Amino acid sequence: MLQKTFGIYSEVEGESKLFIEAGLQHVACWCKEYNTGKITGFEFFQFDAEDGNDIENVLHNVLLQSKLAVAPAEAVAITWENPDAVCVPAIFYKDEFAGYYLDLVAGESQGTAPVQAYYTGKQVIICRLRADYINSFNKHFKNAKSAHKFHVLLEKYFNQAQRQVNTLVYTVFYPMHFILTIVKEGELQLIRSISYSTSEDVLYCIMQVCQLHNLPPGTTPVIASGLIDTASNLYNTLYAYLENFVLEQPVNTVFADSFAEYPYHYFLPFIYE
């Protein structure tokens, strides 16, 4: 069953761009004004994994409930947020081996899912996308440009890393999984999507990865964003055991006044450009 957990709206002045993120159990929509760069609206829809097997029906219901996805937009960008993805150094990447890279890291495909490659600096993000997702979203949003979530995050992180410290742990939280990224001395070490059931699962994973990469959890900054509430057991656990655990704060992103009652870190991992 489709559930709308966020619906934030404000008056739009002039032309805007629509952004959509399509995950295995969520669809997010947000709008950005061209002339001001302001984020004017945000929606988040959740659905069960079983419902995701009929993504055309899910998208149909999203469009019935969404105000943003059906509003006029000058351009549309789609981000694919799915775990079947791997990051490969560009100097080692070859198109003919893309499927093998994915099979090694994400397991063999159960069907004939198309493989896409997105270049970002020194890295290539290879992802396996479900054909029904591509067909459904392309049918409703013609001429939309697309990218994988890893690609979007890495471009954002490395732009930030040029202005801040060069060793960071980034965590982006969704209701049942999170994306963990390790940057050490300005170089990407890891980016992956990880499912979790308890806050202890998340803490153990972060501390284990820090240990593997010789990053002391007591001093390494761990920056969190996405759907993590400061009153939750997840937040309290991470805050208690990770001494340098902080929530991401906006740098250049400008939000409309309608966002003021919400913590900005909820929305920051979705916003780019």
C-alpha cells in the first residue's frame, strides 16, 4: 500500500525543475526554482517490496496523490536508488566487463536487467536497473535525464571535500537501509547500500568499516543525513558511541519557508545541482 509520509509545498515563482528519486520501496519528488535556486516542494512516498513488483501501478498511484510530479516543469531529472551498483576506478573500467563487476559485488542478475554506467571524476558507477522501472518512468517523464544515487552522492561529497576535511564517513538513512560512504585523505574507499533492522546493526557496520580502513571512530567525522530522527534509538545509539557524529547542515541549499518546521538534514541527501 502506498503511503505519503511527506508533502511540503510553497508558491512557485517562475520556471522550476522537477527531481524524482525512484527506489525499490520509495519514490521522492522535489522541485527547485530556476531563478532563485530555492527548494519549493518535497514529497516522499513509501510502499511495500511486494507492491514494487508492479511499479507501473505504484507510479500510477503516486501520480494520483502527487502535486509536484504532475505540475508543469521545465525539465525532469530521475535518480535511481537501488542497491545493485558498484563503484569502479575509471582507469580499470571497460564496458565489456561491466556485467561481471556487478555479478561479483551484487550477485548475478535474476533476469535481463539493463546495465548502466555513470562517470564521476575518477570513478565509474555501474548499476543494474530493472527494465520495468525504466519503462514506467520514461513513459510518464519523457526526455528526463537520469543518474544513479551513488553518482549523485559522490559528486556532492567530493565537491564538499574540497572545502572541508578530506577524511569523512557519510551515512544517508532510509526507513530500512542506509548508504555508507568512506572518503579517506580525499580518496573514495567505499560506497554501498546496506539493509538494517536495528540501530546496533548500523553502529556495528560503521565501526567495522572504520576499523578496516584504519579510521578511528573516536575522531573520524561521521556525517548523517536523510530519514533519521533525533528522538530515535538509532540517533541516540550512534551519537553515544561515535564521538564525532553530526547531522549534515545545508551549505548552499535554500529552502522555502514551508520547510522551516522540519530538520533540514531530512532533505539534504535528495537535493543536488
